[in-house]
Amino acid sequence: MLPFSFSFFAQRRERFIKQLKGLAAIIPATSLVTHHSDVKYSFRQSSNFWYLTGFDEPGAVLLLLPYREGSRFVLFVEPKDPIAEVWHGFRWGCQGALEHFGADFAHPIAELQQRLKDYLKNAEGVAFQLGCHLDIEPLVLKAWKEQQDRLLVTGNTKSGIISPCPILHEMRMHKDNGELDRMRKAAWISAEAHEIARAFTQPGMTEHQIQAVIEQHFLMSGTQGPAYGTIVASGDNACVLHYTKNSALLRKGDLLLIDAGCSLNDYYNSDITRTFPIGGHFSSEQRIIYELVLGAQRQAIASIKPGKVAAEVHNIAIRVLVEGLIELGLLMGSVDGLIDQGAYRHLYMHRTSHWLGLDVHDVGSYQLGIQSVKLEPGYTLTVEPGIYISDRLQVPKGQPAIEERWKGIGIRIEDDIAVTFSGHEVLTSTALKDPLAMEC
Ligand code: GLY
Ligand code: MN
Ligand code: MN
């Protein structure tokens, strides 16, 4: 797969700039974050910054200035520094920002304060996300105050600071072919990891050992590694939705829930969950719940096509789950009544879908006012229903007590879906999920 070309990022900037009208956009890169002492966490670029530049270093700020014809793209970057580069690695520096990333002007980041007010001259407003970049925010406010004073003199009172996110997030929701290829690749590698992990799993191993096999595959396949904290949750641990301790021993007869996906070097992600019996076959209760979740997931996925109201994907999954749980005696009441009151939430407490892309829980609205967003070609989302019957489950008043035979069953099945012009594409179809395939 070819790297994204610079004209590709330039086209994105053009589309963004058009929507900015007379506003200056100020988009900072991610700063390094302390892990402990003088040790930093691995660097992970801000998705918005990367989306517009492809520039993968900390300590940078992007300015997009629609009102400066011919010099609208400005990067402030960490300058070249032979000693710092010995310790922390290569930097592009200002010359690299100009030549390799196509900036019209590039300056050392230390000059942001002194130069910002000049760059904001003629701005009718600023697109900057307040409250998120506290190191830079005072500089932005000061420079903007000076420009605002100038505007007030000319009688312009409409100026202000807005968030760039609504425009950028709307753009990021629509994945183009290059992005979809990357998401297919991330999905493919992640699906392979799930297949390898299931074949490797034996009673007596630890959850960490399964995590190691998965993450080894991610790294050996040339990705950055996991897109999020890999969840390897056996038995009752599967009922902890964000379980990442991964330290328990695998017991024969328990289920193993693995929620794992990789992140490519240019950040596109996958997010897959599979659940299977450890060292053998499903018990009859495990199999019943597995098939119920799988049925809900299949029906929800089948409904995905352009024009479909996104919330409907969740509603379909809920209805299948609630009908099944009533039949099994695990819920009591009418289907509509239970759904209206949310009286199933002790067994299924999360949403069925989220957008997926440069962020695992990707940006983009789910609602526009009171209307749920409608699906469009190029949107990518997960479908991940589950049922979680923890040993520690507190059954709400009015609902049936749960028999012991159901306890300790936590099942989620998660795939990544792209909306196409005619329907949908399951990006993760190479991760098996048929119950027979899960028993090895
Ligand atoms: N792995 C996080 C999620 O499924 O949303
Ligand atoms: Mn997910
Ligand atoms: Mn997941």
C-alpha cells in the first residue's frame, strides 16, 4: 500500500479551508505525556493534526489561514537539533516541513508566541479547541485578543473562537478509498491475530500469554501494535467491559472473550471481539447465549445500508436480545415494555455501535438535534452486541433471579463494517464466528 501522498493531505486541507471561510484554524499536535519520572508514554499523534498534515512529531502547531492567498499552510515544529535527535530520534525540522510536507512557511515552535499575532491579522475569527491544549491556549487567547481589538475598531463584532471539530469530524466520518484500504488491512491483520490466538489457547495458560500472541502478531505484521488496551477476559472477567488486567489463569470450560485490534502506522484501526470456549466445547447454556448474541449481531449487520438511521442498528440488536432473553426466562415482561424502560440493561449495558477510523471510538455525531444520524457510504462502524451474566450481577427488582447455570457467561461479538453505496462490507469477515468454528 502506497503512503498517502502530500497532495492527498493538501486536498484535505483545501476542503477544510473552504469551510473555514475567514477563520484562522489553529490545530496543535499531541504533546508527550509523562508515564513516570522522566519516562514518557509512546508518542501518538493527534488524529485531527495527522489528518490534515501527515506530520508525525510532537511539539508542532498547524495554522491554516484562508485569508492569506499563497501562504495559507504554516507549520511550527521542533527545529533540527543534533543533540536532541541523538536522544529522541529524527526530526524533520523547518526545512523538512517545507520540502517534505508542503508547508508554505515553517518556523521553530518557540517562535509561535511572537509570530501568532501577525498570522492572525485579517482573521475574522479563530477555530481552536478550547480547554484541550493548555500550554498553547494562553498564546492563542492573547494573539486573538489583539486581533479582536483591531476588528472592533473596524466595527466587526461577529468575531469569536469556535471549535474546528464539527467541520473536521464531519470530514473524518466519510472515509475515502485510501482510508478504507487501510481499514481493510487493519481488519485483516486483527482477524488473523484472533484466529492465531484461538488456535493457541489452552487451559492452564494465562490471559497475558494470549495477549502476547495477539500483540506479537500485530507487531510482526508491521503495525504500531494494539489500537487500544487488548482485552483477554476469561470466565467472569468477560463481564468487565474494559477488563485489561489480563492476569488470570484460563480454566477449561470457561469462555474466553478477546477484544483486540491493531493500529496501522498511519493510525487506521480495527476493533474485533470474539468469544470461544477454552479447550473444548460450549456448554449448552454458553452455546444458547452465544447463538443469541450472534443472531442479534447478524440481524443488526444485515440492516446496514445508506439512508438507514444509525440508531436503528442498535434497536435491532436490542430487540433480538430481549426477545431471546424473555424466552430463556432471563427477563420478564413485554418486549416493548422492557426496551422502553431499559430493563435489559443489567444484562446488556452498552451501545451496539460506535464509529471507527483514526480513533477507535471515532469522531462524528450520532445525533443531529433529536434526529439520529443516517448512514452514508464511507461511514465505518462496529457492531458489537453482548450479554454479560456476572457472578456478581445484581438483578433489578421485578426481574427474575438468575439460575447458577447461566452465571459467569460473558459474550460479545464485534465486527467492523463499512457502509457502501449498495449496502455494507464486513471488513472483519476473515475472523470466524460460526459456533462450530469457535470449538477447537
Ligand atoms: N474495544 C473497545 C470497544 O469495543 O469499543
Ligand atoms: Mn468497539
Ligand atoms: Mn472492541
